[in-house]
Amino acid sequence: MVNYDWDDDVMTAKEAAKYLKIALPTLYRYMQRERIPCFKLGNQWRFKRSSLDKWIEEKSKNFEEL
């Protein structure tokens, strides 16, 4: 079992999916549609934890407004 350190500021796609509690294919779909903040480092995609936290906050505010 892999232990994840959520204090790390940069995550891989697999770590980000685990952090967001979504399936990896769902994360890839969000990435394709540019719906989630991410960036490419070399030839691999990375996610900043702080950016994901802001994204979650924005999404939850949109949901609360309904």
C-alpha cells in the first residue's frame, strides 16, 4: 500500500485522483476538457495541491448556490 503525503505541494495524476477521491479516468477526462488545474512538468502531468484545494472550494460554492 502506498502512503500519500498530502503536505507535498505537487502531485502526480494518480496521487491527485486519490486526493480528490475520484477515479483516474475521471481525472483524465477533466484534464482533456481543461476543467481542472494542472500543468505539465517534462512529459508528465502534475497538480498543485493548493490549486486543487481552490478548485474544490470554487466547485463547492457553485453547488451551494443551486
